[in-house]
Amino acid sequence: MIGIAAQHVARAAPRVVSRAVIARGMATEKQIWNQIQSTKNIQKITSSMKMVSAAKLKGDESRRLTAISFNTWAAELNGPAKPCEDATYDELPEKTLIIPFCSDKGLCGGVNSFITRNTKTCIEALLAQGKVADVAIVGDKGRGQLKRTHAEHIKLSMTEVEGVRNYTLAGAIASELI
């Protein structure tokens, strides 16, 4: 019996020694091969994500170019666009409704922050001129940012607005406010 136990110990000794070598930081060929395959898979996923992003960007650019011709009347009605930093808001009436369009979710933090920052600036400028400013927010991100500092000016908040922002949405907002 002792001889059989000694044989098992003798057979297991080289495996214990080889595992001790692996545990010290040396990788086996299989581990290196698996790591290479994992890296290749990540490269494939990244490549496909870039292709999807490029397709979405191309679609957005084509929609923007199509929409330019439909927006020429706004430039004629309002005059040329002005940067937000140069706006004085003197031409706005005594009671003004501001409708910022933000997103409900996603990674548009910079865009949403820009919109809410300029909305806050507009509200503060109108209040400094003695005017009344109300806000109707479209999008959850903008609501969250404006609610902290200008909650008393928020009259309407619309979240989870799906689809294209067009005249139908404008009509729904107008009927909700009236």
C-alpha cells in the first residue's frame, strides 16, 4: 500500500512544480494564444462599431443637407443666426417661453450641457431685464439639469419623445401649453 501511495506522489510532483512555475508569471502557449484571439475579436468588434458609426454619420449628414432647403425661410424670418454668446435678448417680449430640446438618454452630455447652460443664461438675462421666462423642456437630460437651479420656471416637461422632431411635435407641445 505504501508503495502505491508513493507512486502517486511521485507522479504528481512534476505537475506541482510546473504549476508553481506558471504561477510565477510565465504564461503557457495556450494562454498566449487565447489572449491573441481575444485581442483579434476585440479588433473585429471595434471595426464593426466604426462601420456602424460611419453609416449613421453619413445618414445624418444627408438628412442635414436635405433639411437646409426647408430651413431657409427661418433665416429670412429671423435674420441670420447669432452665436449664443453674443445674444442680448432685448428683442424678446415681456413674457417668453423657452423650449430647449435635449435627449432622454445616451452619451450626449456635452450637447445637453451646452443647451441647458445657454437656457440658464437666457433665463437669467431675461430676469435681469425684468421680463418673465417660462421653460418647456423636451428631454429628460435637460429637465434634470434645469430642475436643480431653475425649477420654478419649468412649466412643462416632455420625456421619452420618440421619432422625428417636426411640426406634429410642435403642435403637441402647443396644445399641451394652451
